[in-house]
Amino acid sequence: MFQCNRRFAFTLIELLVVIAIIAVLIALLLPAVQQAREAARRSTCKNNLKQYGLGLHNYHDTSGMLPPAGSNWGSPQIGWQPKILPFMDQANIFKQLDMMSGTAWDSTLSDGRRARQVNVPYARCPTDPSGKVQGTDHGGWAQTSYTGSLGSQRTPSANGGCNQFLTAGVNYQQPGGSADHGNTNRVDTLSGAFGRLGPNIKFASFSDGLTSTFLVGEILSDCHDHDAGWWHYNGMGNAHASTSSPLNIMCSCPALASATAASAPQCFPGGTDCRPASNWNYAWGFKSAHKGGAHFVMGDGAVRFINQNVDYQTYQNLGARADGKTLGDF
């Protein structure tokens, strides 16, 4: 009696079909996975800004004003972010700062590190690809993805040919934003919530309403030339972004932007190369790596995602705390 032993196996064609089906499934699933990851990163970024909002409100409740972002170029040379450490569950760090030294940011902490080398968990957005933020090129300063808003403030570039956004009353509030880079102790020439010389700003001065005024927004540190992170009053994480530069203008960060964005006509006005980060009229703008816009925490503590195609005048109005203008949709 004969017994037939048959061996079942895939043919080459069947195997190729299976591989093709798997490839199609991966192609379909990969964007969904990437979107889920970005959604998680955006959620973290939003929560970071919520913490800033709470910390700033708690500071204001205690001191009667927002934390000064400087001391008129003088001691202790720290910005507003170190000053809210006790209100951000970081009191242990704050207690170790030598406020009498003149350089509190260089205080030696109990673990032997300089204060300026220490970062906090809420300071960095996980979507931010900047080498400075990720720790590969930080120059010894803890970096951040967020800065205080100068508002609709005049921010001239080092290169006089790179001042595309410098028309009074159009690109910055006049007279409320007339002090270059917010270098003033007068609140009437500072448009936004912070200035690096440390004027005393109170919520009562937000006559346009807390719900419609920026406090803090996203930046990309690799696009900025003020490298002292969030510790120093002249670091990019202090009060170093204005709404004068349109949202997500990437001229000063070609390594992070697409070739098209980095070579956009607005980056070469009149043929002048305005990509160096010392052209503050471009570099001192709010930017993020999120698709389509950036997060901001408003004066009331709410976090809003602002579309990068927001009406430019509305964007200026969101930066100014007291311009008296009627806001469009945002």
C-alpha cells in the first residue's frame, strides 16, 4: 500500500504577495504611528507651557507682579525663569543660588555642578530638534524651547539690510513697542509681558485682556544667537522673541528648515543674505517644529496653538498687552 507524503509550501509568487501585503500594511500604519508620537510630543509641550502659566500666576499672586526678566544689566544677572523655580517644584535649586554674587547663574550646587548647567523637566519640548536643546551643543548652558514674549516689539537686525519687519505701526506697536529688543525699564515702551532689563509688569496693565495676550511661546534654540539658555537675563529663554517676525519664519535656522524655507525670498531681501542668527528681525521670532504653528501660554494661563497662517495684524495684537486693538479670529 502506497502512502503519499505531500509537502505543502509557499510558491515564490505566493511569498511575494505576502511580502507585498505586509509592506502595504506597514506603509499604512507608519504615518499613524508617527502621528500618535507627535500627538504625544505636542501634549507634553502643551503641558510644559501650562506649568509655566501656573508658575507665573503663583509668582504674581505672591509678589504682585510678573517676575522681572532682568536687573537693568546688573546683578544677579538672571532672567525670569530662575525666579519662578520655587513655584515650579524646584525650590531646592533656587535655595542654592547665591544672589549676592552678581552671577547667580554660576552658583555651585550641592552636586558640584554650576547652576547654569542644570535643566528642569518642563524646559524642553520633545518636538524641538535643536542640538542645543537635545544636549549635543549647549555651550555649558541649560537650554529651553520657550521664551517670554516681548510682544509687538521693534527688533532691528545687526545687518541693516535685513529689517523687513521694522515699520512702525505695522511690524511693531507704536509707541508701545518702540524700545529696541525691549531694552527699557519703561512699561510704556514695552509691548509684551517681559523685557530683559526687568521692568515691573503687572497683570493690571494687560488692558487688552489676559485671555488674548501672549505670556510665553515656543522657540527653536538653534535659530537664535543668544546662547545662554534660560538662566541668564540675556539668554534666548528669557525675553527674546517678538511677534514682529511672523510665526515660524525659519530664515535663521537653515539646518532645521527645509531647503525651500531656508531659501525663501524673504530670507534674501534685495539679494541680501539674512540667514545669520544675528539678524534679530528674523531670529527673534517665535518658532516651533510642530506642523503648522506653535504653542503659546496666554495671560490667563490657557495654552493655545496658533496657526502659522494667522492674520499678521492679529498676531501683533496677541503680542501686545495694551494696544487697544480689536482682535480677529485666532
